[in-house]
Amino acid sequence: QVQLQESGPGLVKPSDTLSLTCTVSGDSISSYYWSWIRQPPGKGLEWIGHIFYSGSTNYNPSLKSRVTISVDTSKSQFSLKLSSVTAADTAVYYCARGEFTNDVWARFDYWGQGTLVTVSS
Amino acid sequence: DIQMTQSPSSLSASSGNRVTITCRASQTISSYLNWYQQKPGKAPKLLIYAASSLQSGVPSRFSGSGSGTDFTLTISGLQPEDFATYYCQQSYNTPRTFGGGTKVEIK
């Protein structure tokens, strides 16, 4: 059974960098796309970006200037950094597994439980 | 970006009812449409992918249809555990985008 677990600080100061890590267990991190998705309290879902196990990335243009996603296959982890955060970045952040390489039907089939990150001084 | 519009934003229904939720894309997305269920405090759960394919382990009372720009999620025989918020999501291109959600409440 594939499991994803987010970890990182729950409180970040305005203008600082938000850093989260997702640890994958139960399956290889190789050959899949891995995404970060966020949900502000009481609101809908926003895709932040994804990374392929090889390291290639694709970011949401709305956040692209502030986002970096990286992968460490040796640790079965991928990470999110979001710089210059404001209160608008307060959200539950989820990591999720995307499609297998060459699978045309992209979908998020496994999710972490989510971690609330609050931006406040 | 492809905009996804769901309707209604909320609905009330009784157990046993048939419920239909619609999702419209701002441009054609073929069958690149997924549906998720989210309960309070939990991560979304994949129900349907490729517009009509049932994810493994999901009850058969859930079904999806549509292609192009218009899609529907149908719950045939609403069960108590189905009261939740449902989201559509397009996977035609990036950025991946979600609908605003439909909250299914107990009548």
C-alpha cells in the first residue's frame, strides 16, 4: 500500500520560505509524477506543481516565480519550497502521486494526510 | 489555464436518492477528467478517472460520464458515508485545475 507523509513547520513568518517534505513508502518513487496541492481553509484545491522522479518539473504559473520542487530518490522523498510567503499562502498542503510514466490518464491516486501551514508573525 | 465550473455548489439529498453533479470545462478536454471525494479534515479520494473509469475499490454506485467540455458524476443510491464535497479536475494539460466543489449535505 502506497503511503505519503508530509512533514515540515506548521508556522512560517511572512516573507520567509515555506519548506515541506513528502516521504513515500510502500512503492518506488521512480517512474511516477509527484505533486504538491494546497487548500486554503474552507476553500478549494490548487495544484502547485509536480516533479518526475528524474527531476523534471512543471509549476503552476501563478506560483512559478516562488516555487521549487525537488526529489531525492535515495530517500524516497520530494520537497516543496515556497518563498516570500504571505497570509494568502496559509493552507493545508498535500503531496500526491500522479500518473505513471507514459500513462496518458493523469490522476492523483494517492495523497498524504495534509499538513496545515499558517503564515503569521 | 482551463477553468472548471461545477454545479450546483451545494445540494441536499436523502439517503437512497440519486444525485448528479455537473462539471464544465472552459475548453475541450476530451476525457481527461477526474472526480474526487473529500470529507472534512481528510485528503481528497480519487473516485473516477478518464471521465468514466472507476478507481479500484470505489463502490459501483459512483459513475461518471461525458467528454469534451461537459461531464457528470452520478451517485446512484446515496449512502450515509457519501455526504462529502466532490471536486472535478482536468488532466488535459498543466496547470492541473480543479472545480470549485459541490457539497452534498443530508436533507
